[in-house]
Amino acid sequence: MMNFGAYLRALREEKKLSVNQLAMYSEVSAAGISRIENGKRGIPKPPTIKKLAGALKIPYEEMMKAAGYIEEATPAQVMKEEEMALSKIRETADNYGLGDLEIFNGDIWSTLSKKEIEDLNRYLLFLLNSRSSP
């Protein structure tokens, strides 16, 4: 993976900006940008990255990943989050004494069509949106 300075320079050049233009748009000094790009300064702090991302019109998260502040979610982490969400649904139903509802029968889900699942999701959103405000 390229270092952050080279990454920043490549982005800046792709946007056809000079160091001085990026400095003006980002409110980060031209000298600071130059030091980052030339590897004479380490990875900037998140507030500086936020200014640079805004000036370059790229997602802040993308620059934070390039800087090493954010790791890419691995498929295992994503799967774990999905499992946690499903277990939360089951736990809530169990708290209401509803853990034996047909909706929790995994075999039923494989018989549903794409449209039926989309309809179920629309109905859930309808229920959530039709609640009276507290």
C-alpha cells in the first residue's frame, strides 16, 4: 500500500490542484501539505485529514482508512455484526415470550420469494413509521 504522503499527492494531482490551492481550500498550510507529501511529516491528525478530505471532495472515511486510522471491516466482523443483530431480534422476542413464533423457523425463510421478503420489510417500516410520537 502506498504511504499517506504519496496518496495525498496522487489525490491532489488527480484533482488538478497545486499545493497552494489545496492549502487555500483546506486551510492547512502549504508547507504542512508539502511536508506530508514528501514524507517529512508523519500521518496528520484526524482534524487535518477532515479538512483535506473536504477540500479534495472525497469521503473523510476513505482518507482515514488510507491514513491507517480505520481498518477495513473483515467479512468475519461483518458476519459477527449480522449475527448480533439477529440475536437481538430473537432476544427481544424471547423477552416478550414470543420466541416460538413461526418467523423464527429458519426453514420458512427459504420458501419466501424476494417480493415477499421486500413486502415484509416494507410492512416493518410501515409499523415503525406509524407509531405515535412519545
